[in-house]
Amino acid sequence: MLHVETSRPLLTVFGGTGYIGSEVVKQAQHHGFDVRVVTRSRRGPNFITSSTAGVEFIVMDLAQAADTGQGPENLDHRALDAVVRGSAGVVNSISLWDAPHGDMERLHVNGATALAAACRQHDVPLVHLSGLGADPCSSDP
């Protein structure tokens, strides 16, 4: 399941098959990183496939991971820890726009909090990208 040690650093990208995440993956590869793509499904841009060299796919629903006790108060979880451990850095580019408020909160608050806690636990830098609220004139919070 997890990265085979190479001389290349590993960048883990949550939402790596999405619009922004796929560009992060492409740029990371261009700059010499192996990439672990964490996604709810394997669907994504054509240039990222399971056979793309230096790319590993992990199917994980971050909101569900947060719901099952993999949050900041319970850091002995295995799935999220295993995905973060060994990474040179983590990028969270998950974006869920058209969902009920509760689902958005589960992902963008609870899931992001659990991810940040796992990164902190393993001393892995985290970059969190979000377009939510980026435009002050937007009706999005």
C-alpha cells in the first residue's frame, strides 16, 4: 500500500485527482517528487494513472476517516497515520462545493483537523489549499 523507499522525496496530496490537486501532482513530479495521491475514487485527469511512475494511489474518504475516530483526540488511528508517515510534506487540496452543510463541515472542518493533527504528530509540513471564501464578494462562507 505505501511508498517504497527511493531517493526521491514523497509528497502526499489529498484531493490529488481534482482540478487543483492534479496540477500539484504534476508540478511535484516535475520537481523530482514521488507522489502519493489520496482520493475518494480513482477517477481523475488522464495524465494520472495507476501505472504512472512515481505515483501511488490511496483511496480514502477524509470525512469518513474523521467520523470514525481518526481525529485530533484519537491519534492512535492507523489509516491516516500510515498515509502521512514518511511524507516530506502533505498538501490538502480537497474541495467539496455542492454538498449539504453537514457534509462540508465533516470534510472541511473535521477531516482537515484530523489531517492537521496527524501531520503534527509525525512532524510533517502541511499546506492547506482552499477556494472557499477566497472571494469577499462570494456568498460562500
